[in-house]
Amino acid sequence: MLKKVTSAEVCLGMYIHRFEGSWIDHPFWKARFLLQEPRDLQKIQDSAVIAVWIDIAKGLDCPPQAECSPAVDPLLLPEPLAAQAIAPDMPPVAVPVPGTAPGAALSCPQEMAQASAVSAHAKQEVARLFQDVRLGQAIELSEVATVVEQISASVLRHPTALVSLTRLRTADEYTYIHSVSVCALMTAVARQMKLPADQVQLAGQAGLLHDVGKMRTPLEVLNKPGKLTEGEFAVMQRHPEEGVALLQQWGATAEVIDVCLHHHEKFDGSGYPHGLAGTQISLLSRIAAVCDVYDAISSTRPYKTAWSPAEAIRRMAEWKGHFDPRVFQAFVKTLGIYPIGSLVRLSNEQLAVVIEQHPDSLLTPQVRVFFSARSRTPLPQRLLDLARPPADERIVRREEPEEWGFRNLERLWQQA
């Protein structure tokens, strides 16, 4: 019979059946064993493990004063509240953080619950709105404005928490979550560039609607799992003009229409549909070009594997002439050279995940150390602020999680 106990309730003599959460949260390679060694007990209590499943048929039960959860298959446990889907008619609920004022800036882990709710609701609304477009129905722009306000509020509390969460998507969610992500990215970059409040709002609305023309693209082209033919690519390239026609019908602003039309223009004039160059491209469209490409290349698609956030930024920096340098600089300052969730190797040969940025110190983020690259074994997790003494470690390079076989690294950067 299985019971769930907190890590504080674990005692010697219990048979460990399963650690709650991912393997990266605990320092053991094995998941099932009789707990006999005091040092192993100490490892559990020092780790990020919150709860443990014990088998009372093979080891000790909880002490009488301890309260254990009833026997339930761990695989059937509900997801955390913050990750659950929101009912269709319910707006996202603001989850208060103790000790903070409403609208106050939060750390990335603190904002995660609210950002998760906002993301789920925004995805649902965008999916509904875009489906209406595909069915030939008009969109009420007031509904779009409400979603943008919710996304903007999350960005105000933390500039990239929501963006970090939207990377955790399935391939079939791409069109809708991509729009939510570009909305959040454009809002964050517009704030970084200190644009007026009305321009920040327009940036968010333009980001949410920049790809609406794809709803007039045939599904066999839009969802094709392989490379497009020349003819199919020509069909896909019509989505900016298709979007403009829709936005004009709905009475969208000139700025939002412009972003829809020109988010595939390049700073050197090699983009489409009009081959505009430099400041011929509006500022919001130049911001959209950066945000759209970043989210696309850092997302898994049916025909390609995502680049990690840090790799995506590195590659984009090499594309000379593609982006407005001033906008790209503001974009990098928003996300960091090593964005949240990046796996990095430190100078002491330990691996860590980036959990927070320092706006004025892009090379020294806060990280969570969890693995030894030298011995290839898990380490007791520790938080390390590379910008604060006495931190002697430094980042020496990026690492790709796939090369190490890591899964669910998001658990590390979502922890409070």
C-alpha cells in the first residue's frame, strides 16, 4: 500500500517507492529502496523534494503523529492548480503573493502561477477568436484588448515569466501560443525601449493579431509537417495581406494593420511583402520581426526541433542585416544572453539552469546548480547569484539539455 509523506516526515526504515516530481529534484539514481542510511535521509531533506511515496508493505509506516495522504497512484494525481486549464468563461485569477502589493514586480518563480493562468486563458481566447475567423465571423477587438491587458499585467510584474512558460507547448498549439508569446515579447520589448503606454498597448495588440491572416491559409499548407514547396510557400507568404483585409474590416488601428503587413520585412530590405528597409519599416514592425522569429525558432514544430533560448539568440545575432540593431539590443536586454531556462556550464564544471536575470548584468544571472559535469551525478540543489560576491563561478558556455538526456528542466526554473 502506498502513502505520500512530506520530506520532513520521512524517517529511517521507510521503503521509498517514488519521489514526487522529476529525478532532477533528488540526488538518487534509484527510485525504490529501503531507507537505512542517515546520510541518505539527510540528502532527501536537503533536496528540492517536497513529498515522497512510501510502500508500507515493505517498510515502516508514518509515525502516529504524522499525517499521510491516502493511497493513490501517483500518476493519477491532479496537476498543480496553476497549470490546470481554466473554464472557458472564467478570466485568469490573480494569485496573490504574500508580502507584495498588487501589480508589484515579482521574481520569475513568484509570477509563475499568475502567468500560467494568464497563458491558459489567453491561449483559449486566441483559439476561439481564430476559429471564428476561419468560420468567417468577425472578431470583436474589445475582446482582444482584454487579453492584451492581462498579458501586459503579467509582463509588468515580470518581463519574461509568461514568455518562458509559453515555450512549454505542444506542436498542435503552435499557432495560438505563438500569438500569445509574440504579444508578451512585444509588450516587454516596448517597455524596455520606454515607449509611451499607448504604444506598448498597441505593440501587444499587434503581437496578438500579427498572424491572423494564417486563418485564411489552407490547413494542408499551414500544418504541413515537411518543407513547403515553392508554390505552397507562395501561398503562405500571402498571410500578411490576408490579415490586413480582415483587420481593416474589423476597424483595427493603422499601427496594428502595419505590423500584420510588415512583420516579415528585414532591416536590409530582403524581406516581404514589399522589401522595405531600415526606417521604412515602422518601429513596431521592427520589434515584431525580432519577436516573431525568436519565438518561431525556439519552438518545436512538426518539421523541426526547437533551438534552446540561448542558442536562438546566438543564431539571431549572427544574421547581419535581418534585424534593427537597436531593437535587437533591447530584445537581448529583455531576455538576457542566457534566457530563463537556459542550461549552462559553470567554471567549476557544474551545470545549472538560469532562473532569473540581472537587467544590468547580462552575463551574471541567477542560476540553480544541480549537476556535476565532471562526475555526471546530481548535486544538492543550490541557488547562486553570479552577480554577487562571493560567487567565484562564471558561465563558460551554454549546454544543450538533449545532449545530457535531461527532461523537465522547467521544474528547476519554476521553483520558488
